[in-house]
Amino acid sequence: MATQENIRSDEGAAPAHGWVTQPPSRAALLFNDGYPSQALEAGKFFPATQGGLADPLQPSDVPSDTPPPDGKIASAGYAHGGAPELDEVRDWKKVDLVSGAELKVVWNFEKRHKTRRYHYFVTKNDWDPSQPLSRSQFEAEPFAKLEPNGDRPYWELPDPPPQEPVEHTITLPQRAGYHVVLGVGEVADTGAAFYQVIDANFA
């Protein structure tokens, strides 16, 4: 896997990352599942702001790269292929979700990675859609946490099959109206996480 620095310095780098196709993420809708939907990665442990942090569950994991800054969460700070459009404040197409219901989430991959966890965050009840996405707009704790590989060291994890989707069933929080769901998939054997934003109307 290319490093975060290599990816950001080479616009032609082949994407090898994960993105949400169901329900369709902002990136999937804007780019029709193509590049750069798959290239949106930055450091782990959102809402942390600093890099170099060790994983709290398995300290032998690769320390985190620097997470995306506020205002660049939807793009993960990726500056190529139109990705900065993802951070714009606009009337994004929304999916319909039901508070408290179970939701199937599908991540697609060009290349699978040794995953430590997936976290799902949601915007606060009083968030302001007229402002760029920032940490203060999201609840500090994820409403869903999945750690499919537990605390096994990453070198003991089998290489996952490439291009095989990952499916989750999560229980949605109680919300009404327009909110943003942020999915963060953290990799064990690199310092990166994949960032995907879903715009939703909650009923």
C-alpha cells in the first residue's frame, strides 16, 4: 500500500482503498464510484487531530498518520481529482434513513487491507449544515463500533481477499431531518483510515 504522502503527491496513483457504496456515500454519488471515491484516506482515530498515536487496542499496529483537518473531513484532505468538492457546503443528494432502524452498509475495495476497526459517527442534533464539516459538528463518540479482528496483532491476520465487499449491519441513532453519517475504516498495518460521508434524511 502506498503511503499517505506518496498518494497525495501523485495525482495518477492507482486508488487502492475503501469507499461506501450502500447507502451511497457523498463520494460515490459525486464520482459514480470512480476515482477519487477510493482515494479518501488520512490518519486514524477520528476525532483525534494529531498523528503518531498508538492504537489503544493493539499497540503493535502502525501508528496513525495525521487525521484530516476540520473543513476537509469529507475529502480526508485529499487534494486531487476533484476531491475538495466533497467538502463544499451545498445541497447534497440525501438518502432516506429511519431512526433506530438497522442499516446495511457496504464498503467496496480496490484492494483489501488488514483492518482494525470501523467507526460510525453522526452529526449532533444542533449541528449547522451551513458550515463546513468539523469535529464540533459530530458527536465525539461513534454510535457504532466494529472490530472484526479483535486485538490480534496485524501480522497474525490473514491477507483479506481483494475486491471483496465488506458488509456491516449497524443500528442507527435517533435523529430527525438532515444529518451526516461519517464512516471511518481504520487499517492495522498502515497509519491510514478511509473516510466516507453519507448525507441522510432521518425519519
